[in-house]
Amino acid sequence: MLAPIFLYIPKDLFEPAATRSFEGAAPGFDLHLGADDHIFDAPVAWKVDVTNTGGALLVAGTVQARCHCACARCLEPAEYDVEGQIEGYFLIPGEQADLDDLEADEFDTLPADHRIDLAPLIQAALVLEVPRVPLCAEDCAGLCPVCGQNLNEGACACAHDEQAAPAGPFAALKDLKLD
């Protein structure tokens, strides 16, 4: 999990149409998604613009990070660069905001201390961009289903023995004759 990254909203941003840019770097962190562990190296660089839209603050920007995880096919290390879009909408208490086009889960209320935690927005942006099937290379051959040999390092002795291959859920269809 990413540690909190608080962004203090200065008084000048409470004027309608006011905009201000912020940037920074977060420490590295681990993100567990299903069976995959994604490790993001420091720095996790972020840039956001905060704009007063009249009754609310729009936080929009980007995050960039280098990520490491295990290849889904061969379990060797895989690494890749990730760039995501940060977006958040915060209602200003006591102000009227146009919420006609927004669902209840698409906005938050600005806290009384005027601090926004960017960590959940950064994490959400990265979650959307990490590959669902991380690979060490596009042409990764994976592991032999019989002996576990990494087929990127060469063929194994049992690679062509269909009788030795484990029965999969479609094994019963192997001898099906279609006319």
C-alpha cells in the first residue's frame, strides 16, 4: 500500500476558475492484485493540476513508475514502465456544485483541513495501467506443463509427449470427430 501523500489546498484555489499545479515523488510500494505482486520502485513521480470548477475541485494529472513482478508464463522477473491518469473530484463544503452527471462514488468532499490524500488516486491510476497478464517478453514460451522446464531456455525431454501431458478441462474433446 502507498503511504498517504497529502496535498494542502491553499486559499487562492477557492476562487472559481483558479488553477494550480503540484508535483512530487512518492516512495516505492507493493501492490497486490489477485495472484500478482507488483513492486513499484521509488520514485513514483506524479504531477497534478487542481482546478476550482465552481463548487468543487478537480484534481487531474499523471503518475509514472517502474514496476517489477513475476512473468505469468515462466515466473521469471518481468519489469515495465507504467503511466496512469490521476483524476479526482472533491466537493467544497458550503458551495453548490453541479452533480447531474456524477454518480455518488465519483466524488468526495474536501476535508475541513483542506488536505487531499493523493495516495488512493495514484494507486487507482496505476491499477488501471498494470498489465493483467504481465510477461517478461511478448514471445515468452512459458513452462512445460509436465516437467516445469522453462521453455525460454530450451526444449525439454517431455515437450512432445502428448501422453505425458496433464489432462486439461478439454481433454475429453481430444478424440472428437467433426465432419
